[in-house]
Amino acid sequence: MQVVIIGQGYVGLNLSIMASRNHKVVGLDINKELVQDLNNCISHIEGISDGDLREAKKHGYDASTSPASLSEADIVVIAVPTPLDSEREPDMSFLESACDLIGEYCNKPALIINESTSYPGTVREFIKPLIESKQISQIEHLYAVAPERVDPGNMDWNLENTPRLVSGIGEAATSRVIEFYSEFCREVIEVASPEVAEAAKLFENTFRQVNIALVNEFAKVTNKLGISVYETLNAADTKPYGFLKFRPSLGVGGHCIPIDPSYLADTASKLGIETKFINLANETNLEMPNYIVSRIESDLGKTLKNKTILILGVAYKPNVADTRETPSKLLINELRKRGADVYWHDPLVEHWNGEVSSNLEEVDAIIIAQMHDQFLKVKLETYSEYIFDCTGTYATPNSL
């Protein structure tokens, strides 16, 4: 069978590598340079080596920018971004573009699977009608959903050993989507409807968003009490049941936690339900950079004007180069707004936000936004007397 996977980012490329073991796979992407690199076996994803791409190429994997590849597809997987727009509202434009291509070029019956995270009802109410509206002739596709659960940089849980939720519109679609994912996923779990799978994915990350906001708020309380939030959390974690430890941080980043709750809240709003916890959690986490800057400003003489400050880590999580929705951006913007001269250093991110990673040098203050393993090997006191740690992993008196 020929499988076409639309989108060759973290989700699509991982899936392409796995599916190529059993099928001819075309990785469709609009980025010409990315496609060229993939066909030259140059990986842009942590956890996927150039050797993995060479092996996939042997099995028939090919990256392409041509939607004509959809004409021979037996299975089409949509793995495109579903971000938020400038108003932090769901942006369905990438998904819409993928559906337009499928409707125009996929001219034989195929199984259409959505891996992109979106609101409950996306497959049934958005993808299926949109594709059918673009078809020149009447084609009976099958439709299913298998929400992605990729965690960039996670060495323990991957596409193969992470349980996969699936469901289709009708028995035939459900049977085929189970068959496909069972080829490379150890555990495939059928749920009652696509809407259940879509809602479960949103709630997984909403759960994390809310609990991260709770512990971030708790960090403010413990700071005023003059006690360590980390020691307090470790103490609470000694309870063998009913407690799950989260750690305070600069905020949330990546393509899931900052975004998925907003898709759930948007759905609830359209149903006339106010999502107080979700909205407050989002506000709390977005406000953390401002809170941290205020604490640093107080420590440095109640002004940051003309202070040189170095941010360590602009990736959204440790030991990855992924900067999507990174809270470091809000931190840097707030520091500059208050007059600080801000630089950033990240050994995994050479270029970001129109800027280049700076060298380590003497500054008035260092802020550890993300603790990459490389930073643990550096004596940061060499570069500044004042170090504020947003991660709780460096021996400094100034931390959350």
C-alpha cells in the first residue's frame, strides 16, 4: 500500500519512519528545503538520526512537495500544525489546506486519518465535509482519527510503546485504522467514536496545563512564606497515593500544553459552557514570566534599566531544540520592556526570533529559563554574581 503523510515535522516524520517498515511512504511537505534535506537523509528531528532516514529510504520512503502523490494513496495521514492565531484562538488554516489537497488530488478511495490535534468533532464535522466539497467526482473515503502523542526529547516513551487511541466513522474505518497502527504500535486502543479520541487528547494536556498553573501559583505562596517550594513538593510527594508532583516553571511551551486547552475551551464556549479552570490556568502560566521579572527587578535594586541580562535556554523544554510557544519569548520581551539589555544563549538553538545565540560572558544577571544538560557543566558564577533559576536544578539562592 502507498501511505501519504501530510506534514514532516515531529509527528509526521516519526510516523513516516515507522510506517515505511511495511509500506511505501511519501512524506508530503510544503517546505522545499526540508524535503531536500530529508531526501538527502538529513534529519531535523531529535530522536531521528540520518541513519534512520537512510534505512527508511531503503524501504521506499520519499519526501515530496508534490500533492500529485495523493492520487495513488491508499492511506492518507494528516499531521499538520494546529496552532493558535495572534488572538490565541484556534487556527485551522493548515488543516484546511491539507483537506483541500486531499479533496483535489486523492482520486481513489482511501483511509483518511487525522493525527493533528483539534476540537472534538473535527474529523466528522470539518475534515470529511471539507474534503467531500472539494472532490471533482464522488469518492467514498473512510475517515478516522489517531491523535498524536509525540513528546520531543523523551527517551522513554516513543511512537512504538506509547498507547494509541483510535476510532473511525463506521466499522470499516475503525477496522482499517486499528490494522494500520497495530503494525508499529504495541498497544492500540479503540474508543467509541472519533469525538472521544479527540476530546481525550485535549484533556490530557489540559490536565497538565491546570496542574502546572496550580504549582506555579503555589510557588508564589511559598516564596512569600520564605520556604522552598521544591522541598515542600518533595515532602508532599512522600504520600503514596492521591498526589502527583508537578514542578513550577517559567511557563509552558511546545505545541501541546499551551494550545490544546484553548481548543477545548473554544469548543466549550460554543456549547455555552464557561471553562473557568482552563482559562485561569492559561492566564496564570502566561503571567509567570512577568512575575519572575518583577522578582528579579526587586532583587537588582528595583530597576532593570541598562542592566545586562543573559537568558540560558530559549527552547521550551530541556535538551531539545524546539522553540514552539517557548515562555522564554515572553520573559525576554518583558525584560526589554523594563529597560534591560537582554541576550540569550542556547547550545541547541543557533538562530531564533531573528537573533543569534550569544556567547557566555559577564553580565549583571543570568536567568536559567531551561536547564539543558550542558549548563550543568558550566560554573555560571564565573559570569554573574546574580543567578535566578526558573527550574530549581542549579545551586543558587534565587529560584522559584
